[in-house]
Amino acid sequence: QVQLVESGGGLVQDGGSLRLSCAASGRTFSSYRMGWFRQAPGKDREFVAAISRSGGSTSYSDSIKDRFTISRDNANNMLFLQMNSLKSADTAVYYCAADATGVGSRITLQQVDYWGQGTQVTVSS
């Protein structure tokens, strides 16, 4: 089992940057594929980015590709999401997610085994 705690959200102006962090408990962090999802008001939760267990492979949704970067630090049980060139459309609650058994480049909602509590990102225009 793993517990996930996000931090780093906040209010930022259009075009600004934020770095989200996700701290994971437990000694098996490197055995999980990790990802970020987001949910805007009135919308479904959607995939943002994923990273392989080793960190050697990443994938992104088309809406944030080339603006966001996912990374992980297995030695310190940390997951990150660097968000640049933020837009008002990026306003959402961002969730850290862990998948224990999946393979491939993306993580679906159904594959997620553990969720964080979420952190709010608000981009003002």
C-alpha cells in the first residue's frame, strides 16, 4: 500500500509556472507507475501525464504536451509535475496517482490503485 500527499498548488497568473510535488509513503515507490490527473469543475477527471517505474519513459496528454514535465525521484519517494506557460484552461484540482500492475505509456482511471487528496491549481487570466 502507498499513501500519496500532493503539494505545490496555488494561484498563478496566465503564462506563469508551478511545480507540483507528491510525497509517497512506503518502501516500494519504485514498483509503481505514477501519474498526474486533473479535474476541473463540472468535468470528468482526466489524464495529464505518466511516468514509468524507472522514470525512463513518460507520456502526456495532448493538451499539456510541451508545457508540463513529469519526473520522479525514487530514492526519496517523490513525484513531480513542472507546469509552465499555464493557461486558464489548466485550472483544476490535480491528483497524484499510483498504478501497481499496469504496463504501457499511459495510465487510465481504471488502472489507478491509489490517489492523493488533490491540490488546487488556479490560473487567472
